[in-house]
Amino acid sequence: MTDTNKPLDPKHEKLLKTRGRGQGIDYEPFIKVHEISSQGESVRIRSASVGRIHHLLSGIELLAFLVFDQHEQTTDIREQYPLPVDDTLDICAQLGIRHPQIRGSLTVVSTDLLIDFLPGHQLAVSVKPSSELSKPRVMEKLQIEKTYWETRGVEWRIFTEREITDGLRENLMWIQPYLNPDMAASQGVEYSDVRDLFHRLESHPRTKVTRLCGKLDDQYDVDPGFHLSILRFAVAHRFIKSSLDKAFHSWIFSDLTLRTPEFFSEVNNAS
């Protein structure tokens, strides 16, 4: 039996009726973290760029997501984006490779991240550990994605752990807890809190901001970590723009830029 005549996996057929559709806060990923057998590195996280909860299936995927979520021009990120089976079947026939399947039933090919940028540019990203790229079957599946997106005029890229510098990784993991859906919902940080912190930091432009946050806790008689918590939240949600390629513990005031109240309001309304 040729791949064309094989049935689609019933579970995938059911999911396609509701998943992988819409944009922005209305998008629902094809795969969710509670549906995979190994959840060791999977995570649910609220985006700063879109304002919804995203489902990421690996540690590298989380890092890739955070990179694009912090990008200035990002307007939407759709994870686990399913490709039409008819199209992937045609591509496999053209390339002379076997379509992904399990127990004789076809499975949906999905792209890890589909990112929209201003002013209308799109990027499709497949996230893989660099060690996987030496495996022929992995490369065949990536070729399916590459062909699909390039025939539609969409740039396609492979993202591995090699894309992340040590400083960037440290910063991304530093802000990641502040995009946790539960923590984000309970923070109650307002623009006035971020603005006050920014102006307090401004008065000591040469002091490392993480060290200064501890001194401000003492000065204003608040719980230890109060000012640093606001800084982490503000950077994570892009209320304060920072130099993410420079490790956070080396930041001084000139590495930070306060965004406008309008930006703060737009992001909060999106979520």
C-alpha cells in the first residue's frame, strides 16, 4: 500500500478539527504538553508578545521560544503548527521519502514555531538538538518542512542549542519563571511599579542594577528581592527593554530602556 492510500491516524484526524487554527490569543497548538508521554522538559508559558499560554515540548524549544518572544518585531508565535497532510504527502512523493506514520497510519507533520514579525514577515522554525542532525530520518522529516514552507515563500530555519550564547541562555532562564502562567497572574505589577523602579535605578547609573535592587530593598524597607522581582517581571514582559546578550548581573542603567505606558496597556489587554 502506498502512503497516499494509508489512513490518517484517528487521533490526529480528530485533533485537526479544532487544533492549529486561528492567530494570536485564539490559536490552539496541535500538540499540548499533557498529551505527550515524556513531560520532563515540556512547559506551559505565557508569552510577552502574544499574551496567551504556549505549549513547548523541550528545553531547546523553550529557549527558541523565549528568543523570539523577546524580539522587538514579533507579533505572533504559533507553536506545534500542523501542515496539511495532502501537501506533505505530495512533498514526500516528490522527494521519494516515506511519509511520517505510526503502525501503518499517517501522522501529521508539524512545525515547532511559526513566527510573525512586523511588517508582515514570517519565519518557520524547526527546533532540534544538533546531535539529531546526523540522523537520516530526522533530516528527511526536516526536508518535508523546508519544502513546504519554501514553496509558500516563507523563510524556514533550523534552531539548535548552538544558536544560544551563554549570556543569552542565562538571561532567558532568569526571566522564564516570570512568564509562568500562575506567577504572571499573581504578580499584579502595574506600570507605576515599573516606572518607579526605573527611576530609582536611574539615580545610580554606574551601579550594577542587580546589586542596586538589594540596596533599594533596604532603603525603602521592603521584603528582600522586591525590586529585583519587579525588574525580572518587567524584562520578561518587555516593559523594560534590556541588553539580553549581556548577562543580567552585569547590567547597568544604560542597558535598560523604559517603554511607554501605552505599550504596557496593550500587552496587558492582549493577555
